[in-house]
Amino acid sequence: MSIVTLNPNGFYLNQFYTGQYKDMLDSSQNWFYLHDDGWLEVFSDLDSASMAKSRIRVLDNWLSESKGKYKFSKVRLEYLKRTNEFLNTKGEVYIVRLPVDEELFKAEESFMPDFNYKINGLGSLM
């Protein structure tokens, strides 16, 4: 059973809040403010050095936690091929690799170095 209408939701806090409860009452500890209309305002250092350090830390954590977890799936590639074949009957299909940060791109390449080759091969199959 899930209770979501309490304000504050003590059941949720008890299960998921990992900090000290007294910190929620100390306004100097608050780095965010939830407005009545649902807008969450976050107060944070947004200078480029802090952001770069944070991004690198998050990426490093993700890489270390993901090591050995992910592998190429022939099934997913086959379903992507089928999806493209279906969509080609409706019009032109473009597969676009979104631009990402250079560090994230290197991380992606470490997981699947032949990604571009496999995706480019999809286009020649159609």
C-alpha cells in the first residue's frame, strides 16, 4: 500500500530519506524549494568548474558501477532493424546519434566500440 497524499509524507521520508531529519528543519541546509505550483527551485553553484567536477564524478561512478553490466544485444538490434523497415514504408527514416560531451562519448565507445559500424550497417540493409 502506498500513501502519497500526506504533506509531509512521513512514510516516504522514513523509507527513502537518508539524511538527518533535523536538517529538513534547518533552512540553512536547504538547497531547494518546492513551490505550491510544483516548480522545484534548486539553489546550487553553477560555475563551470563545479559543474565539470560534478559531471566527471557522476560519470566515473556510472562507469565503475556499469562495468560488466551491459553488453550488445542482437535481439535489440534486430528489433531496431524491424522498426526501421516498418517506418520506411511510411516515409524516410533517419537514425541520428545525438551529440554528447566528449567524456561521455568516450565512455559509450568503451562499452561498444563498433556502435557506428553496426548502426551504419542497418542503413545498408534497407
